[in-house]
Amino acid sequence: MISVHSRSFAAKNIYVELRTRSAFSFLQGSSTPEELVTRAAELNIPALAMLDHDNVSGAPRFHMAAKKAGIRAHIGVEVTCTDGHRYPLLAESRTGYQNLCRLITRMKLRAKKGEGAATPEELAEFSKGLICLASRPDANIIDIYGAKNVYVELQRHFNRNQEAHNQALIDFARSHNLPLLATNGVSHATPQSREALDVLTCVRNKVTIHEAGRLLSMNSERYLKDARQMSRIFGDLPESIANTRELSDRLQFTLADLGYQFPKYPVPPGETMNSFLRQCVAKGERNRYYPNAFTAGLCRRAHAQIQKELALIEKLDLAGYFLIVWDIVEFCRSQNILVQGRGSAANSAVCYSLGITAVDAVAMELLFERFLSEERGEWPDIDLDLPSGDQRERVIQHVYQRYGQLGAAMTANVITYRGRSAVRDIGKVLGFSEPDLGRIAALVPSWGWTDPKDTAERQFREAGFSPENPLISKFLDLYMTIRDLPRHLGQHSGGMVICEGQLDSIVPLEPATMPGRVVIQWDKEDCADMGIIKVDLLGLGMMAVLEDSIRLIRDSYHEEVDLAHLPQDDPQVYSALQKADTIGLFQVESRAQMSCLPRLRPERFYDIVVQVAIIRPGPIVGKMLNPFLRRRQGREKPECLHPLLEPILARTLGVPLFQEQLLRMAMVVANFTGGEAEELRRAMGFKRSQARMQEIETRLRSGMTTNGIPQKTQEVIIQSITSFALYGFPESHAASFALIAYASAYLKCHYLAAFTTALLNNQPMGFYAPATLVKDAQRHGLHFKPIDVTKSDWLCTIEEHDGQLWVRLGFNYVKGLREQTAQAILTARAQAPFTSIQDLANRVPELRKDELRKLSEIGALNFITESPTHRRAAQWDSELAIRPTGPLFIDQSPVPSPQPLQPMSASERLNSDFHNTHLTIGNHPMAFHREKLNTLGVTPANQLKNVRNGWPVRTAGCIICRQRPGTAKGLLFLSIEDETGVSNAVVMPDVFDRERATILNNSYLVIEGEMQNIDNVLTVRAAHFEPLHVAEEAVPSHDFH
Amino acid sequence: MFACIHSPEADLSAIAEAFSPSFEQTAPGTIVFKIDALRRLYTTHQQIAQAIIKKAGPDANVAIAETADAAILAAHNFRGISISPNLQQLNIASLPMEQEMWEVLESWGIHTLAQLAALPETGIAERFGPAGVHLQRLARGATERPLKIFKPEITYADRISLDHPVSLLEPLLFLIARILNDQCEKLLSHAMSANEITIHLELEDKSEHIRTLRLPVPMRESKSLLKLLQMDLEAHPPQAATQALSVTIKPVHPRTIQAGIFLPITPAPDKLELTLARIRGIVGESNVGTPELLNTHHPHPFQMSKHQPPATSHQPPTIRQAFRYFRPPLPAKIDLQNHRPTRIASPGITGKIQTAAGPWRTTGDWWTTQPWNRDEWDITLSNNSLYRIYREPTNLWFIEGTYD
């Protein structure tokens, strides 16, 4: 084409595309690695090289997709250099790949997040094993990489200027005797995805498409072309095509050859890791399973199990991993940081003996193979729950220090384009106005439930946009293309990878936004695919609450609580659970859990394990909830789906509830091997799993047919298994969570002041707003004291009065008051008590006027003088203290004058409390209107139990939660709070459609409907809503989970 | 006593002028003036208010009060006529104050003017300073101040209505010249110039003909302005006879530039503009000016923009091969072999193609209803002439131009 000479070309040439860029070049490519590989397979391209910009984030996905498609995946990177150019580098060998990773790590770690460039000296330092594609005539490249490792890259995109550049490159290659290499500089798999690339280009340059001009692609030629097309384009330079194959043959490295090794644990002299692990486990076993007359059988079983596990651990050479996790747990213990293993590790008796988990896998008969199996050839996965916040950060920093900055790092989290972000970015690029963007963004479903009648076209039409409008239609196309493309790299909340030697030779490391953190360029799934072992250090708000509670109990109750030795089967705990009195408790406090608890009526620990696992989309969609509850209540006979499943499902009354059960079911009914069952598990939890689930379904069916299982039963089994794709708990995980749930319930029942204080100090967390937690605690008899500048700390504290413990609210609840100011108040107060508001203002210069105003408005300054005053009087004085007096009068006390303002009324105090602290310790807003509500026939929440099933009822309150879960077929659930408690209402889809505005736009509602009072589960089936004008401010509603 | 008229619709200055020569325009839609002198014409305040509202229309609010500020407050807050009304129950939001002060007063439970008025003055002064004291006086109706007398802006717009429609340009220009002479004198006396002139012709067929000339340099010579208008009207004549005309000038401060001593002499800006206007009249508006390169890959990446005197530049001009566009492009018949052009036939340009480089492909504007997509080739013929040819998506070939 380009040349003035026409030549024939060999259509059967093999061409390897050695320069593709995926969407992992973040806004510089518009196809995923999978799309590129799929297209390459369609075009019979035998190998493909992916070179993203300064990263290998897409490499694992590229490698896995290529493996599946039977294509060779070459890894490379386009490295930015300080001279302003980008060097396309391909890894020829493992050394080359390691050099590439080290080079990127070096340049990234010294720069800000998202920046960094290598110096020419660094390119030379890390040049071994790399091939450079010279895209400009520069002899320095030959000096750095050697003539044998430089290919002069030619690209032809039907561009006049590019051809002039190519001529210079050809001359350069001829004069230096370098081989020519044809590439297409692919940025998108197909010509159609060029449009998405143009949009991403605009996003990257922060311009609209109308302003972008020459920033956009000149044409759509940077797509994946086959050998025939490329041979025709390079008909005048056939060697440039032939060289692609030659170079591809040279590139021996793939990610299968990563060379990852987990670090060895330093053991005492004379010990091996295996022997040391045996010692540690034996010591732990003695503590955990102290044999006596009652436990002899259990101890024997435990010992046998431990020996079995240790043998497997030794065989798989995993002793180092267990010791490292044990070491982290020991560090936590030594620092008094609460820690508990969760996930499949809780299936292991070794983990239990080492103190990594708190669940006795032997006593609970948990499936060890779920955690570790020889067949799977995969690393085990141990997740550690830690108190969220500073404590978790301390553990993370400990791991960094122990294994070095280049030996440990957090896993990345690839942030992809989601509904709203895609809408916003595309809309801005297409030049939509801000109001239009808002309207379109509002169309993106943000709640779980989506009406099946909803199509993008219909939604757009209803919002006043015509899908026939070319721009809108283009918008819709782009939305479908761009959704789910990677946007940028974030940091996973807790996953850490550790490596023997240098982690930076396995994967490049980058600085995280948070100082002191280092992140690898791969996400959690990629690490699993690449066989890299990781430890999840997860922050759990409730762990922080438990830890704080223990401290508060020690200080205020003068008692020592050991969570590992809480009294089992505490009647108060089970009574509270059976009554669904669970606000603030871990995992069992949600509306759905509360509606299930009175039916399940937990009586022992295993019931809590079931309770935690059952309210999940998996069991709900799999229609397992109701059969289980009916069987539990004795209304239905426990029956297994098939006699083969009897041993697996017996203890859950014939209903599969846990992941382990489903895996075993697959093994028994469809002859799955352990490895296949594990594949099934990963497909369940895997976000890109739709296609994999379908493959597995086919295999399940054929296995069941072989075993002669009737078609109807097959359907039920398939339904049970595939519904877990949405979400299902492993039994071990549920057991770990149930322990925390039990501990939280125990503390709430016995140490309410400490538990509530700890809960309030660790917000935001859980299902309810602090206002609801306070009201619930008050209904349980706990007293609160207001925020007071003479008494409060930054956090809530416990005070003793008349032999009772009261909770004093802390400054952290004053909206807009900075912690720095609060600390300054505390320091000044420690030196001498404040004598007046003026004194406070003088001695705490950090106090801003808005902060002082807030403190006076919520009554925090009422007790600053000897004779307590009211809020308005404090406001009057505060305003004077705010006004600068000048140096002359700074020490002069203001002349006392009578304050002229009227005290706040009760409703004014209430509004002020909600406005400035989002909660009140005074009366509930509904209490002020009870008389009027009584005349309207409104039943308080605590009286609903007296209304018979099916009777009409009218209730009212503040809406604290509106929830429309994806599993509930369009039903809306409301939680309504009044001064007597929390009640629930359910809204049918037709009622919701009719009353939508009233329900969504009002904080207080009167609800009329029919009482559903079954098995002590109380729900109002709402038929009509009316707004209720109670207070200007309200408890913030927790909407649309 | 003061009267205040509040109406967002009516032309209040004209109404106020009917009652008082001096008045204050407090805000757009609010005017206040003294009415003591009107007591000689009207017996009661009620009569004065009624006379005002008769002129201002039924939608206006008219208030009469002791002080100007009280009258303004009343006119803003009471509908129709109000004579010395009780302002004490008004919400404090009706007072002009900053958001922060309003928030503080609200949080104190102070919602009405009466509540604000009742607070101790010293306390207010200590907490809010002079602004607070002023506000409290407003609330008490105790402010006294002179009016800020309204001075109308000088306008440069004149209109002539004709008894008989004029259909010829010459008599029309005579009328325009009259207006322009007056306006240019006014410009001179106020030391101003014009950078935009608009002529508005009301035509016999009830339509309008509006022409606006934006001048590259501010001018105030009536002759030059007239000549520019004349050429513009010749190029864009009205479709019917003119019944009325108005000329509006946008005044700006004149530009004073001292030319560089070593710079070549250029024509006077007004003369240059006249010359360009003449050329525009001949070749059409879109064909005169300075070519401006557009930020696009589009095959026609430039537009003609208004001529601007070139800024002095010390950069040496870059030497590039020039391309001469054929306008319009010449249709051609092209023979192809292996997808490559081999022969061209077009009036005046015919022969075997010696060499062809291409295709050079551009596509773009895919988000519009007019996306483009074309392949270009550079070809040489036996006489060594070098042409650019292109193919439209319709498969028609054209010669776009030649390389110099």
C-alpha cells in the first residue's frame, strides 16, 4: 500500500502481533486482555504480546485468557523514560521479566502515585533479558540493549506523516544492520472499539470530544489485523513480517515461569520449619484440647486430624506459610490486638491449635479439604480479622518491617467503570450539560432490585431523552462498551502478599495513596491465578468494638473479660436473639436477620452459625430459607433431595446452607473430584464467573445423569448450587462470624454501657445510625449524659453516678468539630477548669467560631460556669467571646449583663441535637406527638405484637431504613422507629409505584396496612402512607443496600 | 415621608420621574423617593399611593413610610398599597444581611423584626458591630439616610420613524448619516469610540432587517462608519421598503497605540477595514480573512476568520511544501489495479499515474450525524506534477489540489 511499488504478498505468512495495548494502560486502550486474545484466536494469530503503559496489571488476565485460547502470551511493558520517550520492552526470559518488574518498581516507588519515569541509566541497569522495539532512530538504544536485542518497529496506519517517519527508521535499521519488525500498535481489538478509545482519550485529557481535535485517533486502524492484512500492508518489507515470528520464537518467557517462592520462616538453630511447626502445634494442641474425662474422645480425634493435616502441610511444603501467619497472630497477641482467622482456615485443626482461628474444626466436624487439598495444587487462603483503624495499620506496618519494603505489599484493587462513573465520564465527554448528566446518572440503578421491564431505552425515554437521538444512541453504545473497563488501580482493603527474596522481581510495586503503603500491580484474583500466596488482614469494625469493650469493662466495671472463655449457652444471649433484640450486634442485626430470628429461635451456638449463613442472597435465591425454617419449627419433615445426600445435609435438616455442603454434593452426585469442586467454588465467588458457571452446570448435569439422578431432582440440585454463585457462606466462615456475633451479644447483654460506648466510638459501622443505637440502649435502661465541654473527651466515655454507669457522649459526635480542636480543649482543661465561655475562647485559640457556636447550640457549654445556664444563654455569651476584643481588652472580663434570649423549647433542642450531632439523648421525636397519634389510632411499635394477624393497623415513626434487595422481587422493606422500638413494614411493588414520592421524600410517615403476626415476626403489610410532620430533623435513613 | 415602588415588570424609572425628579433605584425593580412635595397635589398618602399604582400597574407594590428603608421593606413584603404598615411581625429574612448573621439570629430563636428590635442595643453592638446595629435600627424603623440619586446611563441609540416607506438605499443612507453624525459627536464629547454598530430597519412588510458590524478597531468617524454601513447594506439589502430605522452604537474607550518606529507602514485600520469590506462585497464574506488552522484531522482543517492585523513575530517562517486547493475539487475518473490508482482522467489533467502513495485514511466525527471517512492518494504524472486525489464514500473520485 504505502510504497510506490506494488508487490505481491504471501497470504499464508504467519504474523505475530507484538505490540498491543489493553485497557490496563488506563484510558489508553479500549479492549480488555480477554477481548484481545479472543480476537487474536479468531484471526488465527498464534501469539500475542501485550505491552501496557508502565504496568503489568493486565498480564495475569492476558496470560490466563491466552492459555485457555491456546495462544502464546508474551509479556512486555511500554516504559516511560525521563527523556520523554516510551520504550516498548519485551521479556525474553525470566531474568528479563524480573528486570522489567524491578525497573518499574524503581521508577514508581520514588514518584507520586500514577507518575514515574526511568532514567537511561536505569534502562541500562535492568536491560538484561529484554528486547527493545526501537520506534525512533536512536543509536543509544543499541548501546543499552545490544544490537541483537533491538528490533526497529514499523507501524502503518495509513498516515502520511507516519510513513515519512518509517523511512527514517528503515534507513536507521539498514545503517545499523538491525532487523525490521512490523507491528500494528494495537489499542483496540476491533475497529468499532476505536470510538471508546476516543472517549477514554478525552477523559484522560479532561476535554470534551468537541474540543479534543487532534488528540483523537486519526482513523480506526489500530485494531488487531491478521497475517493477510499485515502482509499486504508490509508487502514491500516482507522481512518485517517474518521477523515477528522469529522474535516470538525468541520470547521464551511466560507468566507460567514466574519463579515465585513463599518466604522461609527463620527457625531456631537445629530446627527445620516442619519440626518447628510441629512443636508450635503440639504446644497449641495441649492448650486447646486439654484432655479430661469428658473430652477424651474429642482429643483423640483432634490429635489424629492434626497429624493428618501436618503430614499434608509438610508434603506441600507449606510449613513456612503457617509459621508466618502464626507469627503475625503472635505479634497481635503481644500487642493486645484482637485477631481472629476467618474463611476456610477455620476448617483446620492446625490453625485452631496455632491460635490463628477460634473455631474448633474437629468439634464442629468441618471439612478440612475445603481449606487445603493436595489435588488442587493451590495455596491455602488465611484471612485475619483485625480491629479496623489504627490497630490494623500497626499489623500491616509490622509485616512491612519484618519482610522489607520489597518483600511484602498490599494487593491492588482494579477500579473498573461502573454504572454511574461510566455515565458521568461518557456524558461529560459528549458534552452533556450538568443537569442532563444528573438525570442520566439517576437512571443507573443503584439499588439491588431492577425491574425486568427496565431497559436502557425505556429508562432514557422516561427521563425525557429520545434513544433515536444520534447522540443518545451513541451514548448507549459507548456505555455498553466502556462499562467494566479498568479505570485505575486502587488498593485492596487488606490483602498482603509476601515473597521469598524480592517481591519486586515477581510483580512491580507502586506507592499507595496512603503513606507508608506499597501496592503490587495485581489484584486478589490475579494473585490466586498466578499462585501467589496472600494473607488478608481485614479490618472489622466489630473487632474494634470488642477490643474497646474489653478495655472499658476493665476500667469501669473492674472486671476482666476473655473472649476465648466467655460462658457458653448464656440464657440472656439466646433470649435476646430469640426476641430479635439484636440492634448493634454483629451480623444478626439487619432487618432481614431480625425477621428470621424469632422463627429460627437460636438455642445453641450452631444455631447462630446457621443464622449468620442463612440470610444471604445464596440461600434466599436458592429458596432454602423457608424450607429450613419450616423444618426447624417441626412443620415439615426433614427430607434430603436424594438418599446420596443424607450424610451431607443431615445436620441442616436436609437443606443445603453452606458452601462446603454444596461442594460435597457436587462430589457425591456428579462425581466431581476435589479439584473440580474447588473450581466450582471459585466460580461462585469469582466476579467474572458467568461463563464458567455455565460450563460447570453442564458438567454437573452429565455427572448426575450418569449417577441416575432423576431430572426433577437434578433441577433442584442445580438450583441450589448455582444460586450460591450470588453469595454463600462457607460453614467455617459462618462459624468464625458466629463467634463474634455471640461475643457481641454477650457484651451487650452483660456490659451494655461498655458495649454501647465502644459501638458509638467505632462508627460508622453496622446497620443502624448512632441515633438508633442510643435509643435502643436507652430502652434497655442505659442512661446517657450530653456532650459537655467540662467533662467530655473526644470519644464517648463511661461515668459512674449513684452506683450506675452512664455513657458520656464525646466531642466526636459534634458535626464539624475537628479532633485537633477537641484535643486542644482537653489539654487546656487539664491545666485548669474553664471559668467562662470567654475563658474557653481565650485559652483554646484553635476553637473556630463555628465550632464554639455548635458547642453552645448543643448545650455543651451549659455547665462551664458555676451556676448552670441554658443553651441560648451560652449562645449569647459565645457570640461575644467570638468577637475579637483586641489586645487592650484581652484580659478584661466582660461586664456581666442580663442575657435577653428565651431558652430553647423541647422541639428546638431536639432539632438542634439532630442538626449538630445527628442524635439526641432526650425524648424521641415521636414521643412529643404520642397523644395526637393516639387519637389517630396509631399503634406504637412495642404494642404491635398485640395486634392479631390479618387485622388492619396503623403505625408511625421515623424511617431509619429503606431497603429493596435484589433477591426480594421488587418488595421494599422499611424499618420504622418510634420511642418504643423499631417496627417493620413491607411494601408491595404496586403500592411502592403508587406511593413512591411519599415514601422516599419524607422522614416521618404514618403507615396503614394489614398486620402480619406470624411466629412472633411482626410486619405491617403497607397499603397507604401519609407524611407526618414531627420534627425538622430526623435520624438519617440508611437506604437501598 | 417616602414612597417605594416594587415591581419586577414595569419601567420604574419612568414612573418615578412622573412623581419626583430625584429618586433612588435601590435594586432592579425597586425605586424609592420622597413624597413630601406631592402633598400639594394630593390630600392624603392614600391618594398618592393610588396615583402611583395607577401608573405602575396592579402588579406593583407601593408602600409609604416614615423612612426610605421602612418603605422599601414594606414594598418588598406587602402586596398592593401599604401606608405606614406595622413591620414588626415580618421575618428577619426580609432584612438585608449576611447569611452568617441570619443563621446566628435564627439559632437564637430570633425570627421576627420585633424580636430583633427588642434585643439590647449594646449587646447587639458587642456581638455584631456596626452591621448589627444598623440591622437592628432597620428592624425598629429608625434609620435615616439621604437617597442615592439615580443617574441614567448615556445611550447611543436613536430611532427615526418615516411617514413614507423608503425603498432606495440613498435616501436611507441620508437618514442614517443624520443619526450617525449626532452619535459620533456624542462619542467625541464623552471621549468614547464605537466598536460595534447595529442598524435595525423596520420594513413595510412588518419584518425586520438587522445588521451588526463588529469593528476591528474602535472608530468614531461618522464618514467611515457610514461607508461601512453603506457597503454592508449594499451586500445585504433589506427585502422591503423601510418604515423606521434605528442605529445603536456600542461605546468603548478609544484605543491609543503608538506604532513602532521600525515597523513597516501599514494602512490606517479604518481604511483597511473599508477596503476589506469592499472585497467582502465582491467575493463573499466567508472567502475573506485570515486562514485559521483548526484542531482536527478533518480533510479541510481550516476556516477563514476575520482579518486581524498580524502581531509582530520574531520567529522565522517555516518552509513547508505548499498545497494549492482546487475549489471546488475537480471530479476525476480513476482506473485502479490491485486497489491502486493507475490512470487519471479529468478535464485538463489526464494521463498514466507514474507513482501513487497512499491510501492516507482519515475518519472522524463519528459522534455526529456527519461523520467523515476518506482515503487520499498522492500521485505523480508523467510531467512530474504532483496531485492529491481522494475517494468519497460514494466511490466518486476527485482531485483535491496540487503540491506547489
